[in-house]
Amino acid sequence: MTDPQKILIVDDSRTNLALLNHMLRDVECEVVQADGGLEAVELARGDDFALILMDIQMPGMNGYEAAARIKEHERSRHVPIIFITAIFQDEENVRQGYETGAVDYLFRPVDVDVLISKVKAFLEMHRQKVLLEREVEQRRRTEAALSVAEEKYRSIFERAIEGIFQCTPEGAFLEANPAMLRILGYERVEEVVGRSGFRDRFMVEENDRRHYRERMERDGAVTGFEFRLQRRDGKVVWCSESSRMIRSETGGAFIEGVLEDITERKNVELELKRLATLDSLTGVANRHRFFDRLEHALAVAKRYGTRVAVLFVDLDHFKRVNDTHGHQTGDELLRLVAGRLRQRTRESDTLARLGGDEFGILLPGIVDQEGALSFARDLLEVVRQPYEVGGLPLTIGATVGISFYPEDGRDTVTLISRADAAMYGAKKRGRSDFGTFAEYDGPE
């Protein structure tokens, strides 16, 4: 091919166009820009593009509409379109994208290596397609040309970095490329092809297998279906599958799809999700997590008629520690206090740092109020025990306010605010101890 292959990038943001153009600077292709859906449709109908990279959210004509218009024209009908977007894609939006002609999605911020890898693969496929069309024309669609075409596409199939497969609805593999074999932990295709139910063995969770079958039967396809897969050597990895059911005119059917190992990304995602619910200083739950767990506990209590206690713990005179010994000492003391509180809570309880020197404790499923009061007494006794921070002996007290569901409130905000009020009521009465909302009758 003497003329450079062309890629059309479509975005209403000049900044995004410039960024994509910069990312593709080392790829051997000509980049054409369009600043909207309407211009993209006109360009696609007037030129031959190997690939279109298109934003979804654009004024006037959005990406879905533009893709549908492009697919209506004979010249641009078969041009692959990759949507690049920063918005969250639910299943309905993803299906809409594929129905309008998209072959893939990339999410901002775009990973340069992933972008270049996909672009090069599509450029190679386009190059092979053009070569094939010329050969077919030259050989008048002879059997020899078809054989060459099949071999060329087989080469692309073999070199793909994602796992590509075909299997029966019963789970017997009909075909699997080398990348698919690597994900499964096998070396030869003969080891996986033709074995009934073999595919289902790799999906670890029964719920995943059931959901997969239900979606395939209902929709005839799955997109971005994430599940844990157990390899041949027993190692478990996270995978994402996009596949569809293909039905022939004779009534037969098979599933074809793409499988990607997303273990690294999934582990990062799960770790970030875990860290988002933890207090970075003490390692206990944070305020957001506490509210979430309390909402859940109240839902259970309302359903089964059980009781819940909310404890608001405030360290006495903690500011003096910071002012006298410095914030580093104060932070270490908070970690030690959190560690003692954690030792006193059950697995079903929730301990959280609500901010500063304030902690919250959720006690679900309590039998009566006396159990929570007894817990508070033990808690205060543990907190009052001496500490040692960097060789420095320290002691600190605490005051605890307690509210109960359903007596003191029936929602999260009310229960927490009344536990807080009970704590301040106890402090104002000079009790470095604990108090319940019921016995706190307002400020003096």
C-alpha cells in the first residue's frame, strides 16, 4: 500500500483532539480530525478510513447518532468505530454503542499503550483487508484468493493479544487462539477443543455461571462480563468476556467471543475500593463506611424487629496531647486507641473514625440496652489504661454517648446526632464517662 492509511478522530474538544493526535504521532498513519458528529459523517462518506476514534458526548450530533449515520453509507459501513469516553457505561449504553456499530470502548484517561496496540491491530486488519480485496479482484474471487484470505485472517487471529474463542452452548470449545490458551493455562488447542462442558469448569463461582447463562439466553450476548477464572495450574485470575450467540439458518448455534485477563486492573480497582472505606491514619472504617453499615443494620433491624446501638466516642483533652507533644505523637496515640477499640468490638460490629479524635461504634442485634451500657463501661476501662508513645508515658480518657434504635430514632442521621448529643450532655455534667440520649435532658 503506497498511500498512508487514515484514521478519523472525532471530538468537540480541541484539547482532546490534540492529545489523541499526539498519542498517535509514532503510528504510521494519516490522522484526520473532525470536531463534531456531522463533520465526521461527511468525512467518512467521502474518504476511506481504516479506523474511527469517536467521542460519545458531543453537541448537535452525539457519537451514537454519528456512528449510526456512518453505517448507513456503503463506503463507510464497514469502518470499525472505537468510542472514547469519560462517562460511566452501563449495560444499556454499551449495548446501544455496539448496536450502532462500535467494535470497542476506551475510557478516559486513555492508556497510551492500550490505544496504540488497538490502533495498530486495526490498521493491520485494514491493510490485510485492502490487500485481500485487491487479490480477490485480481484473481476474480477464485478459490485460491479465498484460501489466501482465510490464511491472512487466521494470522491475525493467532497474533491477537486477547483470547478469542468459539464454543458450543454446552461449553465445548470449537476453536481457541494462542492467547486464549495462555489465559486458560494450556499449550495446545487439542487439549481444550471438543470436550463437553469444559468451558464452564474454569468459571469459579456458580453464581457467575448462572448469571452468564441467564444473560446469554435472555439477550443472546454478554458485554464486559467480569468473573474469576481458575487456570489449569489452579491460579485464579480475573477475566472480562464479551461474546454473542451465533445462530445459523439450519438451526444450529455456537458462541463466539473475546476474553481478556484483567487481573492487574481488577486488583487495583478492588484495593482502591477498599481504601476508600478506610481511615488512612488508623486503618479502621471511615465516616462513609460507618454511615453505610448503619444504613444496612437499620434495614435488617426494621425487617426482623431487632435493636441497634450507636456509640459516639470522644477522647477527653486530646488537644492537649497535640499542643504539648506534637501532632506526630497525637497521631500515634490515635492509632493505639483505635487498636484497643478494635480489640473490644465483635466481627459483626463496626468501628470507625468519624473525624479528629472522635470514633463511632455500631452494635447491631443487641438484646437490650444493658448490653450496650456494659460494653461502654468495658470500652472506657480499656481506653484509660496507660499508653507509651516513643518512650513517653501517656494516659487519656474518653466520653461516650449512646443512642438506640428504635427508641431514640429510626434513621441514620437522627441516631448519630443523638449519640453525639448524649456525649456532649455527659461532658457538660462533668462525667468523663458515658451517657444515653434518654437520660440527657438538654444543656444546662
